Amino acid sequence: MWKKDAPRYRWKRKAARWAAAAVVAIGAATAGWNGYWYIVGWKAANQEAVRLPALDSSPSSAAEAAHASRRPVEQAAAPLGAHLGELVIPKLGVAIPVYEGVREQELRRGVGHYPASAWPGGKGHVVLSGHRDTVFRRLGELGIGDALVIRAADTAVHYRIVRIRIVDDDDRTVLVNKARPTLTVTTCYPFRLIGRAPKRYIVTARPVQTVSLERVHNEW
């Protein structure tokens, strides 16, 4: 009986080895794929920001900031995945690409723009989101008064951070319309937690000036 069933047992052992090898291969491929996109996202926030024009405190610049909503920077009605511009964080020395949409496809490559939110230059609420362990891993280093800049086409909109708060992950108030132009940057929190993060880190900023990069380049 044992000799008769031996081939069958050998086949089962061989099948088990193949199954184990397949599981290991799939796991390695998945880890490699996720690792690749992690590196892509990490590098997106690991680049030096190009030179930005300094803010002008003259009365004319104040008037320019007050009327920034009348000069749209770029039409936000773009297809998902489209490159819209860059989020520059001068304090951290990074310029992170911004893409239309907050799917994993966009968040793996940089910062995502919520399609339902506004784009700089209008009177609405601009909402950006990014991963806490790649593009926004150093977001916690920012404080009230620090600068954020959205650069698109030939225009840079300068913002100053006015509020930082932590909310539950199901708090939808960060997406509501605002009475004045506002930039909200969101990411998961805590930053170094392994696994699903239960909170959201919210940075709120107000526009202070809109600068024509074409004019600045000509001056340089």
C-alpha cells in the first residue's frame, strides 16, 4: 500500500514546495513594487527648491495680494493624473510636484490636488494631500508663519501658515468651502506610526502675494 501511494505523496510534496515558492515570489514582487513607489515618493520631496523671488512688502504688492483672486493661475479642470505645478516649502528646501487627483496613482508620485477643490488664483479653498512617510514626512517641522508656495505655469502664489491642527480621519470639515482664499495641506498622523494612522494633520495657510515668474526671470 505504501509503495502504491508513494508517487502521490511525492506529487503532493512537490506541489507544496511549488506553492510555497510562488507565495515567496509574489511577496517579493509586491515588496519590490511597493518599495519602488516608496522611493519615488520619497525622492519627490528630496529635491532642492529652485530659487524663488522674495516677498515684496511694498504697498503695491499688498494690493496685488488683495486682488490675487482676480488673476487665476491655472485652470484646475484637468484630467486625473495631470501635472498641475509644484508645492514649494522653502523652510524644508523642497519643491514637490502636484498632480490632479488623490488616488494612489497620484500620491505615489507627489502631492495630490482634490479635484472638487479650487486652484490658486480664485476665491475658493485649495486642498492638497500627500503621504506622511514620503512627500510630507517632514511636514511636522513647519510652524505658524512659515511659507508655502504653489508654483504653476508662470505664476507663484505665496502663502503663510496660520493654523495647524490634528483631527480624526473621518473629519470632513477640512474640505468645506471657505469665506476667503485658503490653502489646506493634509496628511495622515502620527507621522512615524506603523500601520493605519487614526488622525489627520492639517495645515491651513492664507495667500499673501502672487508673483509673476516670467517677470522675475526677465529681471534676472
